[in-house]
Amino acid sequence: MAYGGLRRSEVVALDIRDYAPEFGLRRVQGKGGLEAAVPLPEVARAIVAEYLSKERAGVADTEPMFVVRYLARGGAAQQRRMLGQRVWKLIKALGRRAGLPELHPHAFRHGCGVELHRRTGGNRRLVQEHLRHADIQTTTVYTRVTQHELQQAVSVFDKTRS
């Protein structure tokens, strides 16, 4: 979610065949039914590859990438595609454990946008493309300046005093 800037609905819609080890995600089903390829950095591809080799080994490529396993009535083991609500609950639980009770799935998307904006020297167009925003105005929320960045910027006045 974090490296791809994925929405939780996009995560749960992924099938195993949507992953390309040399690229990232070749098909992400986005808002409005639009499909897009989403490149992932090497670190994210390694995480996905390890997950698939350990948790989804031998499964047909048409199967969901992420599933939930549970015991049905009668004790029979079942599994089905993970739903967005489950992603929400998992992220909220992780946040509470980490002392970040306000953490939610969209925070990963927002964090991706902010960090990509920072690391690309403020290139909003790249952020727009990576997050698959139809309108560049939607991307402007990721360009907000933090208090720390503002403090660093105004400190130039201290350095130029004569």
C-alpha cells in the first residue's frame, strides 16, 4: 500500500497474476474501473515476492493475492478474498499496537504521495501519475509544507544577515 500508493479497494482486488517481479503491479483496478500499471521499488517487490513464495506458493495465478482464512461452521477451514473492511481493521490494529491510534489505510497512500513529492523535488505531475489522480488539483493536498520544512526555509534569513 505504501510504496504503490494503493487504495485498500485496489489492494484487495489484486490477483497473483497482477504482480510482475521485474516491474511491480501490471494491473491495478482503480477508481471508476480504470486499470493502471503501478511500478514498485525493489524493496517493495522483494516484500511481495517473499509473501507470494511463502503464503501463496502453488496457487493459480487467477487466485486473489490476499485472502483471509477462517474456520466455518463445523470446523472446516475456508478462505476467501480479503475485503477492504478487513484491511481497515488490520491497519487500525497495527496502529494501536505501534502507539498510533489515528493510523488508517489511506494514511499509507497519503504518505506515499508526500514522500514521492519530497524526493522528486516537488514534481506534482509524477505524484499525480503514481497515485492515479485524474485531476492534478487532487494531488495538491500532498504538496503541503510541514512545519519543520517551513522552519528550515525561513532559517535562510538568519544566514543572510550582514
